[in-house]
Amino acid sequence: MMMINKKKISLVVFLLLSLSLSSVLFSFFISSLTLFFSLALSFFLFEKRKFSKKNIKFFLIISVPFWLTLVSLVFSYDVENAISILVKRLPIFLVPFIGILACENIQKKDFISFFWVLLIGFSLVNFYGLVKGFVFYLEKDSFFDSKNLFYIYPTQHVYLATYNIFVLVSSIFLYSKIKTQFKTIFIVLNCVLILSFIFLSSKMALITLIICLVLIFFSKFNTRNAVLYSIILFFLVLLMFIIFEPFLDRIKSLVSGPDPRVTIWDCVLEKIRINNYLNFIPIGDYQKHLDYCYYQKEFKFYLDGYNTHNQFLEIWLTNGLLGLIVYMSSLFSLFKYSIKAKKKIMSYFLIITILFSITETIFQRQYGIMFYSVLLTVFVFSPFEFSE
């Protein structure tokens, strides 16, 4: 009887993690609240045997960004700011702990339920944005202008586009696992994500999606068909640029002037060079150094407060070269595990995360923190993956 109760609690905790991830797009408070409940319930599942060497190893690997932040905090002059950053990244430590306790009893059907929560939650956010976008168009005569996306969608468009990529790629592997009576709903919700993805018009997200699709083509088909499907994909993307204004405007912006990230990365690399590549500026203090650099380059009021917009550069800047090596080694270990365990969706998740980290500092926002911690925890600590 006790075993049945523990299985039920495991499922509830598992679904609460899914709800915590999907609700972060609506409200940080709801996301934090559901995460708290999942943590509290997970203590009812506590068993010493679950903390095996293997589980502890993966716990430490997943939580590397948290430990790096903690080390950098110790050297910070602005301790208050450093602590606020560490607290924000606390889920990177807590979620894997929950995963060790709760994911052991998860079954394949539970994965489908987990994914449905994500699909429905993400679809609601995207549908809300589509409706508000068309209303905005009727009122302002502006058709999903990239400058107005902040007012249309309840979350930052780059992160929402990345969430969409993950669900769309996962759906390719999961379609055959969906019950026949629900496949129509499954397709409709994915169509909502695709349409919204086009209007979100994130350049890096589009590049990431193309790379993932091409990799899937070459993994599922012979070389000839894979090349053919890749060519078709190329022309579909080209057609999208011609038909849809949002993406076309984004491409025009590349021609009209340099991306702000060029100046940001120039300042970051300058600070890294000053510290001889090995030393670092503590996590609580680095933003002031960047703001001063922006000021020197006459971008004070334009870029003031902007983070590194590259997760790898942030870790290099705030933890030195050794910290960067540790973080990249953790990603390599996770990627190696995903291939060895044949967890395909986990492999694509890591590809999406790595590419996304090139243009965004994902651990500076709750969207990126929850995306990383929840999905990695589910993939690593569950006995199998739902794409099997």
C-alpha cells in the first residue's frame, strides 16, 4: 500500500515539475509556488539508497552552473547583488535533488502526461500572443513588428521561440506514441506553435530549428533523401522570408547596422583579456565593469545593464577559463550520456541549449533556468525516455 502511495506522489511531483516549467511563461510566482510544492512532496519519497554514486555524480554535473555562481559569489564585492543572482539560480540545485527522489518510479505513460502539460501550457502562451498580436494590428496597424513583441507576448520572444523549438522537435519523436483519438489535438497545438514561431521571428531560434531538422533528416533517412528534404526545408524557409514580414524585417536589420551583441561581446572579451583569460571578475561585480565599457564606447544609455548575451562568455568572465572548462565538460558529459543511453530528445535538448547559449545568457533569466534544470533532471534521472 505504501509503495502505491509513493508511486502516486512521484507522479504528482513529476507533473508539478512540468507545470512549474510551463507556468514560468505566465508567472514567476506560480512557477516558484509549484516548484516549492514539488520539493515539499518529494521529501515523502526520501530514501538513502536513491543517493547512489551515479545519481550524486549527475546531480553535481547538472548543478555545475549553481556551484560556479557560488564560487564566484565568494569573491564578489557587491555581495547583495551576487546573492540575488545565486538565489535566482537556486532551481539548478533544487530540481535535480527533486529528480533523484521522484523520477525513479516514473513510467512511459507518465512521460506522455508530462509532455502534454508542456504542450498545452506553451500553446496557451503562444495562442494568447497570436490573439493579442492581431488585436494590436487592428489598433495600431502594426503586423507583429519585432519592436512590439514585448507588448504582444507575456514573455521574452527569444525564450518562447526556444521553448517552441524543443516541443516541435520532441513532437517528431512522440507523434507515434500519442493515442489515435488525441492526434488531431496534438497536431493542432503544434500548428499553433509553428505559426507563433514565425511571428516571434527569432533569428537564432530559426537557425537552431533548421540545424535540428537537418540532423533529424540525416538520422532517419538515407543520405539522398536527407539531402532532398534539407533542400526542401531551405526553400520553405526562403518562402517564409518572402511572405512573412517579421522575419524579413529581422534580416533587413542585419544589413542596416551591427547587432548590439557585437559591442557587448567586444566589451566582454576586452575584460577577459585584461584578466589574462585565467582570472575573473566576480559574479556580483561584472555588470558594473561592462556598463563602464559601454560608457567608454559611447553606448552608455543604449546598452546600460545588458548582460553578456552569451552564457559561455559569462562563465568565462565570472569564473575564469577554469570555470568555462568545468561547465563545458559538464555539457560534454551530459551529451555523451544521452548518446550512450539512446535518449534522443535529450540529445536535441542539449543541442538547442548550447546553440541558444551562444546569443543569450540563459542563467540570467528564470525562463532559461527552469528550461535547463527541469528538462535535464527529467531526462537524466528517469529510467528511460519517452522517445524510445
